[in-house]
Amino acid sequence: MFETTAVVKNEAGIHCRPSAILVKEGSAYPGEILVTAPAGTCTLTSALECIMLGMEQGTKVTIQVTGPDEEAFGRKLADLFETHFDFPPQ
């Protein structure tokens, strides 16, 4: 198991579009993922579960990944949580 932390940097937090990106990445991973925020835990299989964690800018999240290339994938997820999303992309 690989565990890392990330801090949400997006000004609007993790809302619908960023959560959809996170779930898309998480659903493609063959192992297990747990994301824990102060409001609870989700597995990145549902955008609604992700949104329900209420991850606003500055929220610290813990990411646990178990499976193939877990460290590389965990770091990729941490980078996504720390992305400044801009919709539409400029």
C-alpha cells in the first residue's frame, strides 16, 4: 500500500468537473483507492461521493493506493488533487 497526502489547490475546490476527472482516473485503475478528507472517505468510483466530501480549497486529503504501480499512480492522483483547474481550459 502507498499513502500520500495532497492539499486541494483549486480555487473552487473539488466540484463536478474536477471530481469527474478524478473518478475517470480512479475507475481506470485496477487496484484499490481510498481518498480520505475531514468529511469522510470515498473510493473514486462516483463523482457524487467525491463531491460529498466537500473538499474546498485548502482541504488536506489522504490518498491510499493498493495495486500495480501504486506509488506512481498515487502521486498522479495527488497531482490531480493539487491541480488548479480552469474550465474551459485556456
